[in-house]
Amino acid sequence: MKLVNHGISIELMDTVEKLTKENYKKRMEQRFKEMVASKGLEFAQSEINDLDWESTFFLRHLPNSNISEIPDLDDDYRKTMKEFAVELEKLAELLLDLLCENLGLEKGYLKKVFYGSKGPNFGTKVSNYPPCPKPEL
């Protein structure tokens, strides 16, 4: 599914993408290569039939953010991802209200149902897909 006309600015989305790629290049690419080298592609193939070739980390936004605990993130990246999270939360609430409308439920019903005792759980999985040196595996 692709969501268009969602209200998050193209500039913000471009900045998130640019900073994510820069963060990967500066901080994660070498670690990812070392992990692959230490485990070996053949080992990975024998253990996992459908290997996802990705380097990821998870930013938790709500109920408590972990963005300050993630090592090696530049201040610009932290700031941008906080701004992005605010926009994503607004979008998620809008989508929940549209679902309510389509299901004949009162506005805000789904948000209340999924709110939880500590508030909503919400985060962003940040993924990079580096080129695989042996794509046949």
C-alpha cells in the first residue's frame, strides 16, 4: 500500500532519507560488513532460507523515546527524527479517524482502544539495504 497526499512535507521526508543514508555510511556500514564477514554468507544461507539483507535499528517514540540512547546519532538526525515522529503521529491519528468513519464508529474510538495504560506505542524501524556481494545466496 502506498499513501499519497499524506501531509508530511517532501522536504522533511527527503531530509530523513538523506540523514538516514549518511548515518548508515558513517556509523553502521562498517559494522554491518564486519558482522557479515564474521558470520559468513554461507552460514547465513544454511541457517535462514529467506535472508533479509538489511541493516536496521529501531527508534521508539512513544510512550518513552529512546532516541537519546541510540549511540552515534548526530544531533541533526535526532532533531529531524523527532520532527518526523510528530508528523507520523498526526498522520496515524488521522488514519485511525478515517477508519472509524468508514467503520461507522465515533471519531477517536480506535485511538482510545489502542491507547494502552501508558499511552500509545509508536516507533520507526530505520532500515538500509546495502548491496549484497553474493545475491545468489
